[in-house]
Amino acid sequence: MIELRDLHKAFGSQVVLNGLNLRIPAGQITAIIGPSGEGKSVLLKHMIGLLTPDQGEVLVDGSSILGLRRSQLNQVREKFAMVFQNAALFDSMTVYENMAFPLEEKTSLSRDEISSRVDTALREVGLKEVNRKFPDQLSGGMKKRVGLARALLLEPQIVLFDEPTTGLDPVIRRSIHQLIKETQAKFGFTAVIVSHDIPDIFDVAHQVAMLYRGEILQFGPPDELQHSEHPVVRQFISGSLDGPINSGVA
């Protein structure tokens, strides 16, 4: 569904992506892991065309998105939805207004149809009777659920999750992961999750990519990475203080 070929990106003297190659399979969950500051969120922004690489190609559904006119790029972006760390809800709007906003902006659905779609989406993520509440009246986990429900409203082909469980306790974090797994299985969208949740993310993803120093060190099923012989992958997964990540040796 998404292919990144020989991707390079630098901000001034800071090299973030250094010849990165990655293929995201359609209809599955791919997790991107790696130390903080390695460019995982930058990588997500390239996938949706918010950033342009200095060199390389970004293909979505087999077609390059580089050099597209804004109207063409917007058409590609209609395949995407994004779930942010903080759920990105408008504080001045109720849950219903937050949910209805993309439908009002991008569809010609009637008010009743929008209301029905919103109610159904909230039920899908296990939320009831929150329509009239404002975001500051919701727990962190509930906000994440609303963010996911809103992302699914326009039936995207691809959903990007940028550290969707940041700041949650272990029990709620696990419930959000389970919700992502269940909704992906039900709707069949392609999911890409940037995560630091080790080892929890291995129970969610179909495959995992380890990003380090601008390259994908290893890509494969969770079990393959958990038993990796690569010293950087092993150190990151184990959380050890001793190893090449801390010593600066790749």
C-alpha cells in the first residue's frame, strides 16, 4: 500500500532519513519502533505528503506522490486518516461536533445521516452517551477512542497512528491496542503505528520495522524481531543500558 524507496531527509546538518527503504503491506498493521529522535514521526509525514524527501520516492497504492499538484495530493490524502498522540480534538467543540466536523466538511450527508454515522462510530469504540461532553470532561483513554472513531468515519484505506497510547497507564494502553487490533480486523484498513510500547506492540502488529540512524535495520514479523541477532535491535527491545545505542556504535 505504501512504498518508500531510498528516502533521504535532512534538516540543515541533521540527517534524519538516510537511504531508507520500506514497504507497508496492504490490509495489515505495521509498527515502526526505534529510539527517540530517530525520525519516526518524520517518516509518517512523508507517507502522507506533509514532508517532501530530499531524495527518493514515496509511492501510495503503486503511484508516486512526489511532484503532484495540490489537488492531486489532496485526492491521495483522502485515502488516509491520522490518529495523533493527543487525539487532536477541538476543546471548544463537544464530542459530537468534533466527530461531525469532517463529515460536514467533506460529504453531502444530511444532519440525520451524520448523527447516525457518529453514533455508530462511537459504539464501535465502546463509547456511549458522550456526544454532549467536551474533551476536558473525558479521560485520556476516552479521548484516544474518540480520536480513533473520528478517524474511521470517512472509511479510510490507511490509518496512521503517531504514538497513540502516549501518557496512558498500562491497562488503558493495552485496551487501546486491543481496540486498534479489533477495528483493523473488522474494517481491513492498512495501519501504520509509531510506538515505543515494547513489548506490547508485538501483540498488535503483523510486522515491525526497526528504525535507527535513518535506516530500517530490520523488518519482519514480531517474533522475528524479538529473537533478532542484531545488537541494536536486541538492545532496544530489552531496554538494556549497555550496547551500541548508548556507545554510538551501529
